[in-house]
Amino acid sequence: MTTDLLPALTAHVTATAHTSPRTCRCTTATLAVREDATVVRHAGTVAKAHAPGADPAELTLRLAVATRLPGVLLPPLAPAPAELRGRLVTQWPYGTPVDPGDPDTAPWEAAATLLARLHRTPVPTAVPPMRGPAKAAHAVALLRTAAPHHPATAPVLHAWAVLPPWARGEVPLPDTATALCHGDFHLGQLIRHPEHTGPWLLIDVDDLGTGAPAWDLARPAAWYACGLLAPDEWHRFLTAYRVSGGPAVPSDGDPWTALDVPARALTVQTAARAVTKAVAAGRSLDEVEQSLVDACARMGSVRPATPSG
């Protein structure tokens, strides 16, 4: 991130939110500062600076999908990104996020219903591929560079190596298995809009595109398989997805014929990021991070199932 991006983005979102920003006394909040995104809120408007090198044509196509699916995805405030300090910037209305401190209220049924609706949407001919496998591959590449000798690296890399090439982003997914996908689903990708009282909507179109719909179920599936998501929550999520006609898994019976490979890939991605962050911070893995690495060690000894579809 360039050193002047955050103040420039703050000025940008303030100007977007008001016609007379100099007289405004609204609160401004920095919501995220990461390598791949900087997000600032002013009043009811949010501005997001996307990752360096983001493709403007692909991002514009993804924004168009969000505009056409207002009951599923949060629509942007402008149809195309602006450019600010060499970064693409989009504007969005603010909504209320999921409360991470109150897991009992996590909207698993709403999330599953939204994903099912997204997956059933006819795929726009111009939409690019979803970036899920590419992001997993990027996380593994960073692990190789940042922590080649860490004791957790070997089991993570071995679990990655036994995955099929499509799950590693090396070849395209077979056309028969594609749908419109979010590409990076987790509960942080949900907001209520309007604030507090509005319906839940999916946010963040950076990875939106055509791909394996099971990928969008893979993170909850992986956490459930690792013992990090309660069986009841997983059952609520999976049942709501099936009831809503989601195509990623069979309507009944064993869902893991479709979920096994994507869940393994998301486990590897999450474990790789955990190890990389721990090494950068000079600390040991915490209990959750170690459980992900342990899951990779188990996965490496059992070949993944062949995905259906």
C-alpha cells in the first residue's frame, strides 16, 4: 500500500458521501487495511481500494453482476471503479456485518439461501472465472517463500500436492461443473442492508465468477471437518442450501463426493496463511492454527474423493 493511499481514500469517500464534505461532522472509520484491500467508511458510504494490479475490465464485469442481483449481492454505488493512487476504488452503501462476538446469531440459513440463489443464477457470458483456486495457490506460494523450513510447512504442502490440478488453479474446471460463484465465502462476506433491519446480502465481488459451486461451501465444510464448526451449525447451513435448491451438492445423501476436494483446498489455504502469519509475527501456532495443520497431515495420507458433476 502506498503511504498516501489511506488519507486519499478517506478524502475520496468523504467527497462521495457528501456534496459539502467541509461542513460534515460524520464519523469516518477505517474498516480494513490489508495487502489486498483498504476499506474506509464515511457516514453511509464505503470506499474500497482493491488489490494492486486488479483488472479494471474484470472488476467492472463483476460490479455489473452485483447490480443485476440486488437481492443476493450488495449493489455498488457506481457501475465502474475509479482510480486513486494507482489503485482501483469502488463505492458501496454501508451495512451491518455479522457480529463475530455472538456466534449463536450467525445467519447460516440466510447465507446458504443466498449462495443457492447465486448458484442457480444463469451465468453471464462475459463474467470471468472465480478466483478461489488462484487465491489458494497464492497462499501456498507465499508459504513456500516465507516458511520453507517451518515444521508445519511440509504437511501443508503435501496435502496441496495430492489435490487435482483444477483445485490448485493449474487448469480450468470442466465446463459441466461450473456455476456463478462468490469465490471467497465466509460469514464476514455478509451484511444487513439497510443497516440493522435489512435483509442479509453477500458482499465483496473481487473473486466472483464462474467456477465450482462447491467451492462456496468449502470453508464451512472444512471448519466442520476440522472440528472448528459445530455439527448443528454445519447441518443448518447444509440443510438450508439443499432446501433452497443449491446445485453444489446432491439434494440428499452424502454431500462429500462434491465437497471433499474444495474443503481440502480451503483447509490448505487457511493453514498456509496461518503458518505464514505466525512466522511473520515470530510466534508459535495457536490451537486453531495447529488444528488446521493437523488436518493437512491427515489429508495427505488419504487421496481426495473424485468430485461429482
